[in-house]
Amino acid sequence: MQLSVVIITYNEEKNIERCLKSVLPLTDDIVVVDSFSTDRTEKICANYNVRFYKREFKGYSDQKNFANTLAKYDYIFSIDADEAVSPELAASILNADCTHSKQVFWVNRMTNYCGKWIHHCGWYPDRKERIWNRNTGMWTGHIHEKPAFNCEVHHTSIHGDLLHYSYYHIDEHYRQSEKFARMKAEELHFNGRKSHYITLIFAPFFRFLSVFIFKLGFLDGKYGFIIAKISARATFLKHKWLLILEK
């Protein structure tokens, strides 16, 4: 398969080198679109055979769709800077059989949280559509973007894990969850969705139960509890901000 690797970045000096090293065996075309990083992201990328572009960030889907237009090949592998390809996944990609343009490949993403791999909490296997022909669809969504296809496509799962190095410190998770909760509230408000005070009370409780009990987060020990707690807090903030926007 002729494959382009596409990455968007902003201040990813902690992650980008690991990401680039993992995808080098897959392609001769790596595209990085950067949102004017102020750290060493650009300098690190200059050490590798990548095509580096700078562009104002207007949203995750918008940035990724622009990056896809720069790819040398139609088949793109979209990977985030805080992700890396495991050796097993790399071998599977190199041996992938793509016989037509409507082939879409699922990958399983496994998350490293503060140094521990998370196997439950609803975080694994976190299936993602990451390899597909750019002519068959585009990224959609304000946050937690995903591809939407303009034709009927055929999905195939690829063996091996996409390794996601999410948070190095718990405080990072708190900050990111607050950011995403606010963005989600704005998206829901834009789409006419409403919340209620009773939802504000009970939704966080059920979210905690879902992550920690029903999705077996307790098997991930201390970090499973922390993930469930932060997830519940984010649910509370989302509904709180949605109520504020309604007023």
C-alpha cells in the first residue's frame, strides 16, 4: 500500500520524536501540520524526513482535513503526535491488503496513563478508523473527531496496538477534561440540546458507575478510580456549562 502519514501538532516536543520514529518504516511521505508551536516541535521534525507546514488552528477536523490534502498518496494514516505505532501494528500495516479505494482499516488504541497501560474503563480496545482513502470521506466533529464517508466502505481490523501516551500527570487530565467538557457543552448548545438540574445531579454519578464498575475500571486499580472520578467531574461540568449557556 502506498501510504502517507499525516500528523497535526502544537507544542508536542515531549511526544513527536517517538511518534515519528514509529512511522518511519511505513512510508516515504510524512506530513506534519503545526499550529505555530512555541516549543521545540519544529526543530525535532527537522531531524526527520517530514514535510512541515504551519497553519492557524481552526478546529481538529478542519486542521486534519487540510493536512490530508497535502498528502502525496490517497491512502492516509492519521496519527496524533502523542501516539506511536507498536511493532506488531507496523508489521500489520506493511502487510495490509488494500484492493480497492473503499477499504477502511480499524486500529486498536491502548492508552498509557501516568506510566500505566489502561486495559479497562472503556479505554481499551479503543477502536479508531485511522487508515482510509482521503477521496472517500473527511473528518467531522468539533471534538473527538471521526471520519464520515461519502460512500459505502469496507472495514477491516488490523492486528497490533496504536500506543497512546495520553497524560504524564493527573493535573493534565483535569485540565484537558475541563477544556473538552466546555467544548462539548458549546457543541450541544449549538445543536439545540438542553440540560436539566436533575441531570446535573445524577449524570455524574451514573458516569462514575459506568466507568469504574460496569466497564471494569476497578481492575485498573488506583488509576481506574481516578479516571472514573475525572470522567464524572467532566460530565458535571458539561451539564453545568450547558445550563449556563441556556440562560
